[in-house]
Amino acid sequence: MKKLLALTLSLASLGFVASSAEAKTAASLSANAVAPQVRVQLGRGRRYNRRVRIVTQTRLVRHGRQVYRETYQTRYLPNGRTQTRLISSVRVR
């Protein structure tokens, strides 16, 4: 779904840029022969963030009259999913 949405948006923006480029006159295009300023790349971009990221968090949770400090470990996977695991639960008060 994300890939389809990204492809649709990039094609729509490409059509908008192409229509504005046609509005320029031929004389101004021949006088200013420069490289295109818009670069559209389909497919995967840079792969610098392809690792699993692990974050440890603590929070205070109340169960009735007792208060517990729960420590969670959240794993952020490269495909966009998350896995949450309860590491420890210690009674505080």
C-alpha cells in the first residue's frame, strides 16, 4: 500500500513538473541549458537504515494499590514492524 501511494504521488508530481516545464518558452530553454532540477527515483533508495533498532523503556504501572516499574524492550524492524517485550516488572510501592 505504501509503495503504491509513493508511486502515485511521484508520478503526479512528475506530471505537475512536466506541465510547468512546457509553459516555458523555447527561447528561454535554449538560453539556459542546465541540468534538470527534479530527480525521480523509483525503487529502493539508500539502505543506510536497514538494521534492527532496539529501545529500552521503563514506565510506572498501577495494578490496584500496587505500583510496578515495568521495563520494556521495543525492536524496530527494517520492514516497519515493531516487537515489544516485557523484560521486568518490579514492585515499587
